[in-house]
Amino acid sequence: MLTITKEFHFSASHRLDGLPEGHQCARLHGHNYVLVLELSAHPDHLTQAGFVRDYGDLATFKRWVDVTLDHRHLNDVILDRNPSAENLARWIHDTWKEELPELSGVRVSETPKTWARYAPAAGE
């Protein structure tokens, strides 16, 4: 497999439910997120130009990030799950897997030292 990645940035707030009283993440807070899309293809399935996917094709995704996630409260955006970095990575993958069939993983960082990654198991 050949894999490409593209990085995106957005700022958003959230709070997480189900945490002990006094936990810092249970309070309203925000992050400057880094989001990385991973797209993969077998070498026999590249575009005519030899790409997994043309990076220019990801402009639609960038606009979606800007409109849907940037400067939003993620609890109001992701209504079906707690907006942890892990759940955010999976939600983004699930939202975009049909539009980007090469999407093999999504990584989300809330701080420079922490990352969550979602990659579906084979057959998902």
C-alpha cells in the first residue's frame, strides 16, 4: 500500500461527560486541533498521474473543517458521542469514508504531545 497524509488545523471547544467530578476535561475548554487524514491505495490502483489521491481534491474537506468544526463547540456538532479525540477521529472517518474511499485513517491531536488515531479494521 501507498499512503499519503494531509494536515488540517482548527480551534474548537468541548467538554466531556462521564468523568469524575473535578476532572479538567469535564469543564468547558478548548484546543487548537491538528487533524491528519491518511489515504491509502494499492500501487495498482493509483490515479493516471500516479497519485493515491490528488491533494487538490481535499479542498472540499478543508472547507468542511472550516465550516463544521472551526470555532465551534464540538458537543453541538457531534451529537451521537462524547467529543473526545478518539471519538472525533472515528466520527470524521465515518462522515467522509464514502466521499474519500481511500481514507484509511484519521489522526486527531488536542495538544502537541497527544494523538488519537482511528483506522477501521479490515472489512469495516
